[in-house]
Amino acid sequence: MIRPIRIGQIVPSSNVTMETEIPALLRAREAIAPERFTFHSSRMRMKKVTKEELAAMDGDSDRCALELSDAAVDVLGYACLVAIMSMGEGYHRVSEARLHQRTVENGYSAPVVTSAGALVEGLATLGATRIALVAPYMKPLTQMVVSYIEKEGVKVSDWLALEIPDNLEVAAQNPANLLEHYKRLDLTGVDALVLSACVQMPSLPSVQKIEDAIGLPVVSAAICTAHQMLKRLGLPTKVPNAGTLLSGRY
């Protein structure tokens, strides 16, 4: 029997969404494709979404990469977008290379995807040069995310910060609320909408609905992470009802 593909996730200790949305996406894929997946996590301490806590948390990611490589996972995902983006321009490349090296040193080499890098790559894959986004963060952190994306060559023409500092409260948001939140954005001239620029804010049930309503690609950090994981695994990137990026065309 061929063993299932092992998905490893480096997760903030207070994050409860990536361990639901990534499995939900890949379980949906199992309905139309032969591959099977198992899911494995290691946690970094973080309760409040502040720059100081995020920096301290990122220092834990090396230990998490080692722990997951002990389990011989096939791909690792770093499940916190703002932690990476708050560390400075282009930091996702530094993080991915360093954490991959930890797996190599441990004898179980595995590719590493950060949700921050995955969002950047997902937008590039779609050819998006002008976007709008929704984030749960306080305004200063949201501005930091916007600046990070713009330094990667994508103009953020409008954005909405929901200003929720507590990470568990972010996870408790009803994804159906996004069906109204996005209407507060000016979508004139944008190529894509980032419905959740945060892997802790649930959005999956609303992505396809909003994409159908606005006729533009709609992504989330979680959807982009799943897309990049599948690419690194060399698998077709098709997941039902998960928006254009996971339509199989990319």
C-alpha cells in the first residue's frame, strides 16, 4: 500500500483554523483525485497578534520544523502570514530556505511553504497586479501586510482592517460575515480579491460564493497555501468549489 502524503503545519499555538481549512481543502480534493493525506502539526506560542509576540513566536519555528521532519512529512506549511510579513521585506524567502535547511540537516528533506510566500505566489500565478484585501488585524499590522505585498509588485488599491487583536476571537469570526465585509471595498480595476489575508480568519465557505458574485478571482491565505503545497508536491492543483486558483488551470 502506498502511504498517504503527510502534510506538516507549523502553527501558532492559538491558531485553530489552518488545521481545519487545509484539511478541508485537501479532503475535498480526495473526492476527485486518488491521493490521500494525513495532517500533522507543531505549535509556536502566540496569543495576541502584536509585532513583539509575532517576532518571539517566529524564533520557535526552527524547533517546529525539526519536530515535523522527525515525522518525515512530505511538505511543511508555516501557518502565520503576518508573523512572516512583520519581519521585513521578502522575509518569506529567508524563512522558507532556513526551515527547509533544518529538515535537510535532520535527514528528512521537505519543501517549506509559508502562507505569506504562498499569497505572494498565488497572486503572481493569477497575474494579479492590483488587488483589494480583507484582514482581521489592527490597522498598523494591516498596513504592514499591504506594504509587504506592494513591495512584491502588487498594488493594494483598497483594504479593510477588522481590528481584532485577540487571535482566538479572529478564529471565532463567522465566514458568512465576509459576504457583507467585501462590499465595503472598492473593487474598481482590481484583478483579484484577497478575502482573508490571515490564515486564522475563516473564509472558505464564502470564497466561491463571492467569486461567483463579483466575477473576479477570490483567494485567501489558506487557499494560496494549499495551492503552493500541491505544487511543491508535484500534484494537480484542482480542488472543487475553492475558487479560480484551485480550479486546476494553474
